[in-house]
Amino acid sequence: MLSARRCLAVVLAAGEGTRMRSAKPKVLHEVAGRSMVAHVVAAVQAAGAERIALVVGPGRDDVAGVARKLAPDVDVYEQTERLGTAHAVLAARKALEQGFDDVLIAFADTPLIRPETFASLRAALADGAAVAALGFHAADPQGYGRLLLAPDGALTAIREHKDATEAERATRLCNAGLMALAGAHALALLDAIGNDNAQKEYYLTDAVAGARAMGLKALHRTAPEDEVQGVNDRVQLAAAEAVAQHRLRDSAMRAGATLIAPETVHFSADTKLGRDVTVEPNVVFGPGVEVADGVVIRAFSHLDGARVDGGATIGPFARLRPGAKLEADAHIGNFVEIKASTVGMGAKVNHLAYIGDASIGARTNVGAGVITCNYDGFGKYRTEIGEGAFIGTNSSLVAPVTIGAGAYIGSGSVITDDVAADALAIGRGRQVQKAGWAAEFRASKKKA
Ligand code: UD1
Ligand code: CA
């Protein structure tokens, strides 16, 4: 039983990432709105790792910080010199000494890896392997290490491309890099690895031949190529994004959401959609969005950090920013932006409005062009609107301001003072009418 085995995951994140041409470390680049290192940490957690050792390059507190958000008790180790993958794993020696049954080794630049795949490597250890390597059938094996198998299927060695013979290069069964080691042998296997190879590096892959030499068993498992693709540049980052989006669309549909044009909908790794949610074309979900059952999201809407309760409708062309909360059956129409605000049950904000730092009571109607003036260049201020109120079109609500339940605001008002419940407030110039003025004006102009 896997769950009874204690599991350590060593996540290697000490990559240089120079081909990203970026000011930030490679593994902090995002796939589906989540950094690559966070994807990998989440995958090893889901595969049952109870301890995570993150190996970072010198001074990479930023990488450690991101991992800690997801796994607060992650142990961070520094690899001071980049001497190869085995050397990187040994940076976490203190963790390896703690006596785990299974040791998973993951690369932080391989963000698409699924927990099930790590679990299959752990299962190979449970079957008695000291080393379980992960292979894939490469469309183009150039550059990858090759898995060399004995006639009985056992793994005999992994040969790096640069060190492989022509005959060895002929196999397309390549090394994904990720691996599992039996905790009881992990340190002995790693300490035995030398650097006598083309790159003068301590290769983790040599653990396989090492295990064989010690009379231990090495096995391999395979995964689809798209799951183990690494990211070294932004072209590969986009390729990984495409795979991640494909998966997220699939699982949203399988969980009961209708995506009319799935290839145009962009998800974040943590997007949550309920059943019978309909998503029209060209909708973007940033991180932290939760949508309950029966919601309709019309075309070209953008949601980020928002919670949407059942039966609400959004868009087309709506924008929900972080802290937006729509209660059940609320309606948000076209060209409406909602930020850090609650829109109450059944309330409507249907056209061309900005609602920021506000709360809108149930069943309140907010007319076209209404703006909450929440910012004076220094601070942000709140607008509170009670239930069943009616905010006339093109009104500016200058925060901080409170509008009582059932109140009416006349169209075109600038509201700077609180409005009592059930009152009418009008804050605009009074209309003046001059009878016949236009006719006289035209006549005088024509004469001249
Ligand atoms: C590695 C495998 C190769 C496999 C390929 C799959 C080894 C020796 N080779 O090669 O068999 O086909 O992945 O993509 O493992 N790292 C460190 N410190 C180091 C060296 C590497 O942290 O000193 C990290 C890197 O950041 C990266 C990972 O280990 O996340 C793999 O290293 P990389 O140099 O990219 O290995 P490859 O040559 O791609
Ligand atoms: Ca690589």
C-alpha cells in the first residue's frame, strides 16, 4: 500500500534558464496562471509526498517563497555549484538521511507532470525496485538520455545522448529525467555516482547502472511525451501552456460545464466551475476564480480572483477583478467592471459601469454608466448600497458614501452625501427651459 510508505520529494529548481531571456528565474514563469515550480510541488503533494525538499540555485529566495505559499513547510536547500542532477539531489542530503521509504525526484521545469505518474514510480518501488526511471517515446530523441533495457524488460542503464553509441541512440525510449529511488538505498546510490562522462557532470541517471552493480533492481515506467516535456525557452513555455489548457478544458467539460468553443477559453490551474455552467467563446479565467452551478458567462469576459454564485450571468464583455463576489442570480452586463465588491442576490449591473470597493444589496438595480468614485489619488473608499435600491443612469457615487435600502438616485447625479433608506436623492443642475429660444436664434443667424 502506497499510503503506508513514507515519501520524500526532491524538487530540482536550480536551473539557469538563460534561454528564457528573462529577469526572473525560469521556474517562476507561469503555465495556466501558476508558476512551474508550484505545479510540480502540487503534483508531488498529490502523489503523497509528506516532505518536500526544494533545491534552488544560490540566493534564490524568490523561488523558495513561491513554493512555500503552496507547501509552507517545504525544506529549501541551495546547490551552490551546478555540477549535475545527482549533485543537485545530494544538496538535500539532510532530507535524504531522514529515512523515507520512497524518494521522488522531480524537475521544476517539467510542469505538466501528473500525480498519477509519480504514483506509478512509487508503485515500482513497492514492487521491489531500488530505482524507477520514467521513460517516454520521443518523437525526436535528439538530446535526451536513452533507457537501455535488458531482454527481460529490466532497466540496465540510462545513457546520456552525448555519451551514447550510434546503436544506443537508435532507441526512441528516452529518459524523462524524473525518477524514484528506494529511500533505503538512495544515499548509497547517489554517493557512488562519479562524473566521468562527456559533460563532467554527476548524472542522476547513473543511479541505474549503479543499482545493477549493487545487485539491486531497476525498472522503468512510461508517460506520454506531452506530460514530461521540459521548458527551456518561451516557445516551449507556450507549448506547455497549450497542453495545460487542453487538459483544463477537457476536465471542465467532463465535470459538467458547457464550453461552446473550448479552444478559445483560457483557464487557470485553479479555476473551479460548477455543473451546467455555460462559457461562451473567448473567455479568460485568471487565478482564483470559483463559479457555482448554472452560471452563464457570455463572450469576451475576463474573470480574475472572483467568486460567482449559482445562476448569475456575466457579460458579454464583462470584467470581474480580484475580490468580486456575485451572489446568486446577479446580472453583470456588457462593459461592466467589478473590483473588490459584492453584488447581492438578484442585483443587476447591466451596462457600462465601474463598481469598486462597494457592496450592493440584493435586488438593487444599478443603471447604465454608474461609477463608484472609490479613489482620490491616495486612498480607496467604500460605497455601501442597501437592498432594493435604484441607482439612476450615469450617476457618480463619491465614496465613502452609503445609500440606504430602497432609495432612488436620480439619473446623472453626483452623490457625495449619504442617502437615507427609501429617500430620493438628486444631485445635478436643475433643468432650465427658455420657450422659443431656438427658433429666435436660428432666425437671427439666417438674417446675418
Ligand atoms: C536530463 C537527463 C536526461 C533526460 C532529460 C529530460 C540527467 C543527467 N539527464 O538531461 O537523461 O533525457 O533530463 O529532459 O539527469 N539541475 C540542477 N542542478 C544541476 C543540474 C541540473 O538543479 O547541477 C536541474 C535543472 O534545473 C533541471 C533538471 O535538473 O530542472 C535537469 O537538468 P538538465 O541540465 O536540464 O538535464 P538535461 O541535460 O536536460
Ligand atoms: Ca533539460
